[in-house]
Amino acid sequence: MLARLRPDNFTLMIVGALILGSLLPVQGRAAEWLGVFADGMIALLFFLHGARIDRQTALAGLVHWRLHLVVFASTFVLFPILGLAAGLLSPTLLTPALAAGVLFLCVLPSTVQSSIAFTSVAGGNVPAAICSASASNILGMLITPLLVAVLLNTQGSHHGFDWAAVAKIMAQLLLPFAVGQLLQPRLGPWLTRHKPLTMVVDRGSILLIVYIAFSHAVATGLWSRTPVPALAVMLVVDLVLLAIVLSITTAASRLLGFSKQDEITIVFCGSKKSLASGVPMANVIFAGQDVGGILLPLMLFHQVQLMACAALARRYAAHMQAALAAEEGPARAGVAPVEAKLAAR
């Protein structure tokens, strides 16, 4: 039980970057140069994302268009509605920055790596998960800033979204991604053999932005403006958001008649929010503002979704193994183990 509750190493590193930015914030000219370096790291990160996605594998999942519509609706319709509802807690229970952060969290695309990994562990439809999660991230580069613009204005926020941020996201995120996709046939196999390199860029860019964001946030008085009760409410909001979305995606999958494999894919792809995309997007969309406070709900949600989905994946895997064992029957003792057959699927 304690092992399940322990944060993953990357989350611990994020907390370390947050603490470092709070205690030893970078300022002045050094902050400017570090910001330029971070922009380059982000562009490289999305270039590598594009170069890693196997187009043939992703296209194999396109035939499941009904599944993708459900995931899309959960990611960009259900979540934003819940984010607007959470905004009613501001300013009495949530600070304006935290409320904006919750809404920003709700309009982000799904994760890629963890959605696919959990779908695979649980015995779900992996090709569909690859297609759905990848499409969510690509479309999210355009949809997320547009939703931020519309919904934050609807909520009466004064975070000053600039429509030029959409163009900047296209240049800084989508363009490198597209170049990576063009070079994928040549670079993809090499990157597959050198995963530590992509992991260093992936995690390093996020940690760097978190450090810069909290350096700026501390300089503008983040912690003095964020009372402990508001942080506690934020934790509850994140937990409730995840519980509602997991329940609705599960119920919708069964109501619409999807197979168990497709249900697993919908649940894991439709309930995730991408830290890897959210951190650089926040850095662009809310440039010069309270990025640290806006990122707090996302960083907490990241850990909550990992712990909850890890437990859920184990439950799905056990169910799938039991179902396969029932299909095999007691008379077929000489066949391959159930686990091997599940992995082959």
C-alpha cells in the first residue's frame, strides 16, 4: 500500500524544482538567458515527440472513429465543463490563480506515454490508444489556447490571454512536431534504440520550465497570496475531477456498447491530462503572469492520475486474465499461460 502511494521519481523531481525555484529563484539577466534556453528545449522536445510517433501504428487505430469521438468529448468537452463548474469556488475557496489553473488543466490534451502504457498493462486496444492520444496532443496545440481564450474570458478572468499566443504555440510546438514527423522514418528507429536521450530532453525541459515559473512566481509573491486552505481545496477539486471523469467514461463506454478492450482505452485516454504539453503551453499562454500558481493544479493532478490509473490498470488486467482463463476452460491445460496470450493481444 505504501509503495502505491509513493510519488514516482519524476514527481519528486518536479517538487524539487518547485522548492529550488522558491528558495533560490533565478532573476535578472540569468532568468532571461535561461528562458531562451528553455524555449529551445521545448522546441526540441516536440520535435522528438513528432519523430517518435510511428505513423503506420497510429493510422492502424483510425478505424475506431467512435472510440476517438468519445475520448475527444471527454478531453475537450466534459473536462472544460467541469473546470467551469470548479471556477464557481473562486474567490471564496480558490484563489483566482488556482481557479485559472484548474480550468487550464481541464482544457489540456491527453497524455501520450502514460495513456498508452496503462492501456497496454490493462489489456486494452493499444493501436487505438496510440492514435487517440497522439491526435489529442496534435489537436490540443490549437484547441487548448482557443479554449483558454474563450473560457477564461467567460469566467471573468484577467489573465490577459493574447491571441498571438496561438501563433507562438504553432511556431514553437507544432512546427517542430511536424518536422519531426517528416523525419520519423529515418529518426524513429534510432530514437527507439536511444530512449534515455529522449527522456532527458522530455523531463529536463519540464523541470527547467517549472523552476523558471516558480522563480518568477516567488518574486511576485505567490506563496503569500496562496493560503493553505485554498491548496487543500485544490487537492479535493483534482480528486473529484478525476473521479467524475473516470466514472462517466466507464459508464459511457458500456452504455454505447464498446468492447472491454475499447472501454479500457477510452477510460485511460479520456481521463488523462498532459503535463508534458501543459507546462510549455502555460509558459507561452500566460507569459509574464503567475505561471507558477496556474501550474499547481496540473502538477498535483499529474500525480493523482498516475496513482489512480495504476491501481485501475491492475484491476482491469486481473479482470481480463480471468476472462481469458474462463475462455480457455479447465480442459485446455497444455495451452500457453493466460498472461502470454493477453500480452500477444
